[in-house]
Amino acid sequence: MRLKIQGLVKMMNNVRDRLKASLTQMQADELSRQVRRNLDAVRKLCRRHLSSPRNLPMPSRRAFEYLDSLKIEASLDSDMDTNERESHASGSSIKIKGLGSIVESFLNQMALSWDQEKIAAFKKQAGYYLTKTLDLLKRRRSGITDLSVKQQRLLVRLELYMDDAIMEIIPKNVRCFIEAFNRHWENHSSKDQPRIIFISTNNTLWRYREDKKGLVIKISDLFFLKDDPPFLEKFAETLVKKITGRRVSIKEIRQWLTNDDVLLFQKRIEEAVHHKKNSARGLVYDLDLIFEKLNKKYFDNKLSASGLSWTMNVAKSRTGYYYPLSNEIFISTALDDKKVPLYVVEFVLYHEMLHMEDGIDSIKPGKKIHNLSFKKREKKFKYYDKAEAFLRRLAMSK
């Protein structure tokens, strides 16, 4: 009697569906391992019945042969946004789909690599992904600078993860933190241990939520850039207390994030990022002249900017921003218009100059930068109320 094995055709169809989606190198490797395990199980079952995969019914045999000959690789070409050509032709940023998830998957692979073999595997896979991404951008007559600033930062972050010093320090600190966290969790909670995921961001220190599998905690990579076991112990204890509803101050935690190692990591990212920008002289307003006027009137000529520029994009909600690591101010081109009063442009630039006055405090992770003290200084601007009213109307306009 011919041996029949159920599920081979279904597995083949499932694999085909997976291959239609964008796969990272990690996901491709995992899928390949799953296929190998299942095929080995089929071979073992055939031997047990003194048969072979060649003797399976035709649909199952073809499915086996397809899966056995399959070479699963990361599908980088499908990572490009389908609108990439149109957006690139119009001069706007192109986009790599799923880049944030891909970089974070590499971060977690590296963070949990506690032996040299796993570290080597991470470096090989991350390097492969970066190389293929750069080659793909080159084939599309693009480069990293054609990506949005956010995506540029992610790729630079991934490149920094491959730095030998960072590959050594992050896994070491993650292991120290997880051991401390588990110890404090057992002392403060009767619930199951939560899943911990590491995220590639400066903006979110941590967040947690319940899903079908239990509690999930996401923690910024910034906490693991400096070798400081006493801090990691304190951080683990503070986080457990916070999650379990106990009152605890996080001021010390935030302050720690201003250490030289964290700031250097952020600076290395910003130095590698290219901001698309225009000059300070717009069609209507000259930012250099306005800056000079405001600096004299409100700041006693104490401020100096490395760069002032109108943005490439016309944004009506976020009309200005300051990058402290490069000491540059960008103002939305939406304000370079005869219909926009001068006092509105002055107010937006004044707002960003206040951030410049604060300096490094502007990027302290988790710090509320628009606090009461900031608001009080902001209201010293002569036409504060009128400017705020105009900006609210502008944000609501199409």
C-alpha cells in the first residue's frame, strides 16, 4: 500500500504565501529551518515504512520536491515601496517598507546573542542586509540620502549595532538587566514573566501592554550602551515597580541617559544623516536676518546656529524643529509666504531658539521639553497670542 502523508501540499502553499511577503534575513533563515525540519521528518517517516519521498502520491511528491529544491532568501526587492519611482521622480523621499521592524529584529538578535557564534551570525546577516539594501538603492539610481531622515537614522543605527564595541556591550548589559529584572519580578509579582523586546528609538524609553500571550515590555536600546551594572539593577527594580503599580521616581533614570556614551551614540547617528534643505533665504523671508534680530532682542546675542534653513516639504502642523546635535534650525516652507505675517515666522523661529538656548536638554530622552518653564519663556514673545492663533488656523487648513 502506497504511503500517504497529509499536509505537504498545504505546507508548500503556506511557504509560497510567505515568500510573497517581504522577509528579513532572520525570517528567511527561520523559514528555511522550518522547511528543513519538516522535510527531514518526511524522510524519516518514509524510511520507517521502507519507502522514499519518490513513492509518495504525485501531489505530495511534487510538493516535497519543490520544498527540497527551494532556496529561501531575504526578499529585499519587495522592501521598496511600490510608489518609490513616482516619489523619487518628484524629488520626495523614497521608502523601504518594514525597515523599522527589520532593524529592531536585528537589534533583538544581537542583544540576545550571548556567545561569539551568535554574534558572528548576527554580524553576517546584518551586513548582508545592509549590502543588499545599498545595492538595491544603487540599482534604483538612489542612495541613503534619498530616504527620509527617519529611515536614514534606522540604517545608520543598524550599522552602529555592527560596531565591535557595541556588539560586545549591548548583549552583556542586556543579560545583566534581564537577570536583575527577573529577580525583582519574582519578588513583586505573582504573574508570569513578561516578554521583553528591545526597540531602536530615542523617543520612547519603554512601554508595556497586555496581548494574548501576556505582558510585553518594549525598552529602548539607549539603556544598554554603557557598562553600568548598578544602574541596570536600579533600572530593573524601577521598571518592575512602575509596571506593578507602585509609585516610584524615574528622574534618576532619565538623568542617566545624558551620559557621554548615550550622547555619543546619538551624535554619531545625526552626523551621518543628511537633511534635505533649502537655504536660509526664502522667496519672502530671510531666516538669517530674523535670527539676528531675535538673538539681539531676546537672547543678548548669545546664540549661534550652525545652520538655518527652510524645509523641502511644506508642513502646516510641525512648522519648525531644532536639531541640538548639529545645532541646526529648520522652518517649514509653508511660512515663506506673503500671506503669513512676519510675526508668525519670528515666533516659530523664536520657539526653536528657546530649544537652542536649552542646548543638550532638548534631547534628554523622556524629558518633557515643553514644560511650564519653557511655556513661560515662550510667552515673552511680543505677539505670542496672535501668532499661536494664526498657527492653529494654518494647521487646520488644507
